Amino acid sequence: MKRIYMDHSATTPTDPQVVDAMLPYFTEMFGNSSSLHSFGREAAEALSTARQQVAECIGALPEEIIFTSGGTESDNMALRGIVPYDSGKKHIITSVIEHPAVLNTCAFLESMGHEVTYVPVNTDGVVDIDKLEVSIRDNTVLISIMHANNEVGTIQPIREIAGIAKKNGVYFHTDAVQSVGKIPVNVDELGVDMLSISSHKIHGPKGAGALYVRKGTVIRPIVFGGNHEKGMRSGTENIPGIVGFGRAMTLAKQRLDEDSARMQQMRDSLISRVFDSISHVRLNGHPTQRLPNNVNLSFKYAEGESMLMLLDIKGIAVSTGSACSSKSLKASHVLSSLNIEDDYLHGSLRISLGRENTMEEIDYLVEVLQETILKLRAMSPLSGQ
């Protein structure tokens, strides 16, 4: 049976060109970049090249890139690194629909005596700018709002928020894990002080990522050891992963226009055909201000986990929400924040397309989805079918 992967917001297959770039650094050029001999110098040169590649793709300087293990660590570094422990600047502003990497870090900081304001969103998942602005206090140190939501795909007005932060002398961080490689991301155009990226969301390897930190923004390290990454992230660098990450960033930038256009065409076709052929369905997230590859749908009288399993039996991989919390049967915190009716809340599917998907696969998905919803509604005592 053919398997069709449509869960690219969870992870992506590693591009063969990325694998080719990585392989020599497992065997031939395996040195530690801190070593002074030729093996170490090879590794250090690869590290420098990858740093340049990542920086170029987001309009940053190489020295503004700190390599990490991925988006979660980058988010932790931004939030925990910017918050001072020895001053009155103890207030953070974020949104109710952030990734758990931000929300759980905020919860930790609250347990340490810091204050956090969680700004609501509207029914399309867009942050309430007015409430964000009035939440700023004299002791606010950081605003952290994601660039694009990992579940519903809504793109936030980051430039506007950055302007508000700058006007009030507050640092601004954005989690761009889902947006990099799908829409243009330039740190100067966005006006952010810090930005998180993850390699495995853009056809790079898992275990690599970066935090962009604007020159002049002072953060503290959260991992201590051998003074790697200019003392900001100690630990021997994952050279093969970082090399792959750099190559993936370059490829993502080169393919951005082509990939985005193809995915958006498939996305719009999928949404249109589902609404034409299935009743009692709603699109979650902003109708147009969303990632080109994201479709999040809720179906009345059909439970999300059951849909996922029936689609999987037919060889189609999708998600019911964030992969980091998909084993929980609790309603998605993102969908709950959109004030979705209870009848739809537990019947959601996140379909996230990738560069290898085709219109033929969209055809098959729609066909299987129609059969699946019909079958589940026939078993539901609430559907009346």
C-alpha cells in the first residue's frame, strides 16, 4: 500500500542533498571544532559555513546565530536567557496559542516568581494587538509571540508587534519554527530581537536548530560547560546536524517561491473540495493569513483520533494537532482558545503539506476523507444519519 505523508508541520523527510552534505562529517571529517589540529579546523570551518548559510537566509549576521538542538531549546534560551534574575524586570507577555516550548517555559518562570500575561486571540487565531499593548508594564522585559501557529497556521502581525515592543523598550522574540522555509522571513523586516528556527521542519536533520539574537541584545546562557557558541550554548557542536541544517536552509530559500506556490495551490484545492463534498465542516485559523501548507479542519459528529486512525489505515498520515501533544486526548489548547463550538472541538484534523505532495494525493485524500466521515457519522448517535 502506498503511504502518503501530510504531516509536515510535525517533521519533514530529510532532503537527499542534505544527507549528502552531512555524511562526510560522520566519518572522514569527524573532528571536534574546538580542537586546534587539522581535524578540528575542518569541523570549525564547516561550523562557520553553516552559520553563514543560516544567517544569509534570514537576513542576519553570522555572529547573531547561536546553534541549538532545535526549536524547543531556542525558545527556552530566548525566554530564560533574557529574563534578569536580579532586577525588577520580571514581566513577560505571550499569547494563549503558543507552542508548549514557550508556554511551559513561561510556567516555569512563573514558578520562579516571574509574572506572565497570556494575551487572547480572536476566532481566527490572530493575537489581540490592543490587549497586548495595554498589557505592557514598567517591569515588562519580553514579548514572545510566534510567527505562525503550528496547529492552525495563522500568521501573526509580527512587524506591528515588534514596533509596539520597540516603542516601549521591550525585547521581542518570535518562534519562527513553522514559518521559515514556507514564507519569507527576514529579521530586519520583522524587527525582532530574537527568532527561533528548527532544522527538521525544513527537510533538515533532527537535533539541530538556531536562535537568532540581534547584535546588542544581551542574554544569559542556560547551559554551562566548555564555552562553545561564544559561551552561550556549551556542549560539543553537532557538526553533521549543523552542516545539514545549513544546507537545508539554503535549499529552502532557493525553493521558497516554487514550494510555497505549489503548496498553496494544493491547500486551496483541498479546502474547496472538502467544503463542496462534506457537510458540517469548518476551517480553523485565518482564511487567508495562514501558512501556504496548512489546512486545519473540524468535522461535526466525527472524533479526531478516529479520523486519524482510519486515514492511517488507508496509508495517509495527518495529525489531530501538535505532534508534541498528540498522545493527549485533551482538547487542543489552540482550538479551545478560538472559542470553537464543542461539537467541532474534538473533531479536528491538521493536514500539513510538503514539497513532495501532489494533486493526485489531494484527490485520494478527499476521497478517503469523504468515506471516513460518512462511516464515523453513521456510528455517531448525535449525527442523525
